[in-house]
Amino acid sequence: MPPSAWSITTGSRSVVVAIIDDGFFYNHEDLVGNIWTNSGEIGYDDQGKNKSINGMDDDGNGYTDDVMGWDFVFEDPDPDHYIFDGMNRNSIQPYWHSIPAMGIIGAKGNNGIGISGINWDVSMMLLKVGAQGIPRGQVDTTKVERTSRAIRYAVDNGAQIINWSGWVRV
């Protein structure tokens, strides 16, 4: 986005962009301020427990403690950047693709750190579909299902835009 466009708008936290990828570096200093927060999973429940870690599906969407999105590989609320290293289910490696993808969409701008994304303010919902450590020549037959579930999650939880920087080989 050229600087002249930023004079009109730098984005809005009310815009939710679901990002479907194989894992996320969500604590990156230029990105952390633009991570989506599921309002139904923050605050305190009736027993005074923190909803984000109480082990309950407080918002009733079928996902427990899904504060920033969901990991459809390991079925947990942490869409972190670790994936199987491609061919070996016994080796987990960091996945770096999310940094430039998230940076383009929503790196905080005008903050003196790193780069500026298209949107200086946005809510990035993180949906991990991951790599399953499938041997060469074989097809990850469950990635289509994981990706379909991620798209459904995005729609059901308010995403207006979906970005998927991936592919499925069937």
C-alpha cells in the first residue's frame, strides 16, 4: 500500500483476517499487537478462573481456550510455529513462512520496528493446518479436511477475509 493510502486509513482492529498456514510466530514484536483475540475466551468465568486457560469452551464454539485461533494438526489452542519437518514425524522444526505472510498483512506500522504491513491495525486470526510428516511420494490425505475445518472456523468466528498461502495435493 503506498504511503498516500495510509493517509486515508491504516486499517482497523475490527477487521478480522483469518490466516491459514502451517504455523505461526505470533510473538514476533512487529506482529503481536495485531493478533486476533476471541472475546468469548478472555476475562474470568463464574468461578473466577481465567477463561483463556480454564480448559472450558467458554464461548460454545466447539474449541476450548481458542484465544487467538486453533491448531487443527494437534487439536489445541496454540497455533505455534512448530511443524513436523516434512518427512519425519519424529522431528519437529520451526516453520518460518508465517513471518513474511503475517508481516505483509498486518505488521504494526510507524512504530520504529521492522516493517509496516498493509494494515497497521488489524486482527489476524491464526489457523494452523500444518504438515503431518508424510513420507516422500505419499499424500497428506487429512490436510483437505483440516483446511476445510479451518475455513469453517474462520467464517463461524467472524473473519471477513481469509488468507491461505498453501496448497493441498490430492
